[in-house]
Amino acid sequence: MILRSSRLSTKKMVAAGNGLFYPIVGFASCLALIYLSFGDLRSNFREEDHQLAFVKRNGTQFTSDGKPFYINGWNSYWLMYHGVDEYTRPRVREILQAGAKMGLTLCRTWAFNDGDYNALQVSPGQFDERVFKALDHVIVEARQQGIRLLLCLVNNLENYGGKSQYVRWAWQEGVGLSASNDSFFFDPSIRNYFKSYIKTILTRKNTLNGIEYRDDPTIFGWELINEPRCSTDASGDTLQDWIEEMSAFVKLIDKKHLLTVGLEGFYGPKDPKALTVNPERWASRLGSDFIRNSKIPSIDFASVHIYPDHWFHDLEVEDHLKFVTKWMLSHIEDGEKELNKPVMFTEFGLADQLDRFYKTIYDIIYKSAKKHQAGAGALAWQFIVGGMEKFNDEFGIIPWERPATYKLIIEHTCRLARIQGPVLEQRNLKELCLQKH
Ligand SMILES: *[C@@H]1O[C@H](CO)[C@@H](O)[C@H](O)[C@H]1NC(C)=O
Ligand SMILES: *[C@@H]1O[C@H](CO)[C@@H](O)[C@H](O)[C@H]1NC(C)=O
């Protein structure tokens, strides 16, 4: 049954994503309308554009089709997982469609599940084709909705396997040299497991559209690891060495896609900002170092997370918001002065006062974008659809069930569009941004 439905959707999707000829007639009449009403912006709707282009980088800016590209996006880590079973699969389309309806252009999601239920990697180098097909489906579906994907390759945390699963595997196979979970970063056998994983993912040929992942512009970029920490080496050397090796390895296979680390953004022990900007003292002892890690030449853009609830003890909401502003401005300044790279806030979550929190973050991104500074975008953690509360955490929302939040998100989409011009994938932009919310 799963096979049959995949085949059916193959046809439809190839037509929408790849078949550039047959939609042209319909498209041309749309074009005429857009020409008339969008005035100066019409040059953005040339016919050849409906093939998605790779997002590139020029200094601190992402560019799409040669123009600056600022991102309003979100996290739904669960897409592949829910894409496996026929009964949960519609959730993938539902959330991607909802994202497109809000004019969002990027979704960050897991391209891993190591040894857990519905595992993609069942054991080192062994993949479940059923789950791989679910990831194929996610990519094709995203393209159809005009959404790009930031795909993360492994978890530092133990959800969906993570680095501790790799360490267990190495023990079981008798090649692990240390029981420490941080041996994920330094054990040569485990490094090879992970490299072999990277290679399999990047060279995967999508069974639905025939495109290798490394050649697919639907993929915005790769993220090496979600929230890496290596507390057993607070000097940061171990993690730095791992990022250097893994990022170079990704670039060896795939030079077309952007690459980021997946950092939370903490400053390392030698950085003066460890004392002035890090949330608390523990944050500089985790073996990560925002500037040093992000400076590595094969890393294209910096990633930062924002979790004031988790990072402070006993802080009032007002102080949370003050911290958010300081934290973001500091990292945008790093992008400008230290890194000459875009800085993307790839996760932000707060349990209370969510609208004020979202607005604070969006305002900072907007101001940065207006000045063409390094603040490249922000991705909310996280969006779910109805019926999957079990997969939620304290931060997840169903955006369309929160009118005020929903409106904020769309307003942010529209003001970014006014800076950069419409992005072609945002097919509904005009309608979205001219209506009153
Ligand atoms: C990169 O940006 C600079 C200005 O910031 C511009 O002069 C240059 O042409 C851009 N390069 C490319 C390849 O777009
Ligand atoms: C590694 O992580 C797992 C899962 O979090 C934990 O149960 C285990 O105790 C950790 N191992 C060591 C040696 O800390």
C-alpha cells in the first residue's frame, strides 16, 4: 500500500516540480496578471524562475537569484518520522502547506533517526528503505509547496538516537575505545560511521524524482549536528577538530549546498563575550565556541538558538526579552565583524509571552535586513499540526490556532518581502500581503 501511494504521488510531483513545459500555459496567464499589478517587482517573475535555484551566499548575505534573501521559517523536526506510515503521512503536506500559506520559505527538520522507532539508520551503514522513502517524500512535497529544507544530520541529544546511539553501536561492534558519549567526537571508528552516514545521505538518489540529494535545490543546506556540546573537553579543541573534519568531508561530496554547524551560540572560555553575553557561567564550559567554530572556512553560515526559559534560573519575563535582544545583536555583530557570514537563528522557543517573544525576534531580524546586515533569518521552534500533541514539547504551537501569532508571522513575511522583493516560491505573496489581517 505504501508503495502504491508513493508511485501515484511520483507522477503528480514530477509534473509539478520537474516538468517545466506543461504548466507554462497556465503560468503565462498568471504572469500577465502579476505584470499588471506588481509593477516594478515584475522582473522577479521571469518564466525560467519556476525552477527552484540553489540559495547561495555572498559575504553576510544569502542570495537567491542574485538578490539578498532573508528567511522567515520554522522547525518541524518530525517530518520524516511521520512520513513513514501512511496514516500519519498527510501531516507532512499539512504543515508544509500551512507554512507556504504564511509565506514561509524554510523548514528545518531531522534527516536522521538512529536506531530509534522508525529508524532511518538501523545500525551503522544499514538503512531502512521505507524510512528513506519517507525522506524522499518530504523533499518532493517541500518542493511542491515552495519550501526549502535545512536538513540536520545527527543529534547531540539522545532523541532519535543521537551521539549516544553511535557510541553504543561502536561498543556493540567492539570498536569503541571509550564509553564517554563524547567519544562520538573523537573516536576514529565513530567518526567513520558518521562520515559513511553523511555520504549515504548526500548521494541518496530520490526514488520519487530521481535527483540526488546533493543536487537538489529544495535542500537549502545541511546542518552537521543539533546543538553540539562536548563538555569533556572544555578547551573546545575536540569539537573544533570534529567540525573541521566533518565540514570538509561534506564539501568534498557536495559543493552546491550551504553548510552550518547547528550551534546554540555560546561563546567559548577565551572569548570576552563569555562573561558579558553568555547566559550563565556554565555556557562557556560546554566545549563549543561560537566564533571559533563558525569561522571554519567550509562553514557557510552561523547558527544560533534562543531559549531563555532553559538558560536562566529565576529570571523575569522582561529580563528574558532584554537578554534576547542582547544575544541576537551580539551574534549579528559577530557575523558582521568577525565572521563575514550570515547568522541564522535556527531555533527560538519560549513558553510564556510567546507573541512578545516572537515580535522581539522578528523586529531584530527586520532591522538587520533593512540595513543588509548579517541577521539572515529566524526559525520558530516549533510548529505541529492537530492530533500530534504527543510529539509536542513546551514550545510547540499550531500556528493557525493562535490568531495573534499567526498575524505576526505573516506581517513579518510581508515586511521582509518588501525589502527583498517577492521570492518566486511565495506564490500567494501578493494576496497574503495586501489583505488585512
Ligand atoms: C557580492 O556583494 C557585493 C556587494 O556587497 C557585490 O559588489 C558583488 O557583486 C556581489 N557578488 C556576487 C557574486 O553577487
Ligand atoms: C551516554 O548517554 C546515555 C543517554 O543519555 C546515558 O544513558 C549514558 O549514561 C551516557 N553514558 C555516559 C558514559 O555518560
